[in-house]
Amino acid sequence: MLNSQEILEIAVRAADSKRAEDIIALDVREVSLLADYFVVLQGTSKRQMDAILEAIAEQEEDAGVEVKRVEGKNSDKWVLIDLGDVVVNIFNPEERAYYNLEKLWANAKTVNVGAWLEA
């Protein structure tokens, strides 16, 4: 059984493998009961957003993590992947700017994901 940080790392690496942009992970353990981590990232097209979703779901399932729910799968604006203790938000750039989840969760600590990203 993986811990939430391991689940987070798989999600970040999978998103990065599909060239997700501006990946931010927030440690919300002290500010939310919903999850341990929120991930916010963006794709530039519906096709890329679908590829990111597919990569995350596939790699998490391969690691034995249950994908509990996917919301907005047919949307080209915002897709949410519920991995239990990790929630991934895939936005298009306009919706991301509009919802500004990073500001909403401003009290959360940012997780340094740089080591998980390809240079």
C-alpha cells in the first residue's frame, strides 16, 4: 500500500510525461479534510488533457492505487481525478486562471516537485 506522497509522485511524473504545464502540488493536510495533497496543472488542449488523465490513471492503477472517481472526463475545461488522499486537477489555461485554486488554498504548503520533473 502506497502512502499519499508516493501516490503524489506517481501522478506528478505521469502528468510530466505528457508535458503537463505548470504542475503545482499543495500539501493540504493542515487546511483540509478532503485530501493530503492537491495537484493543479494544465494542458493546452482537450487531447493533451485526455492524455494526461490517461497516463495518471494508468500509472496509478499499475501501482495498485484505486482511481476512485473522475469528474469532467468529457470536458475541455477541467478534469478532476480523485485518488483518495491525492486529488489531481487538470485545467485548460483559461479555467485555471479563473478558478485560481492555488489562491484558494493559499494556506497550504507548496510541495517541491522539481526532482520528479524531467528537465
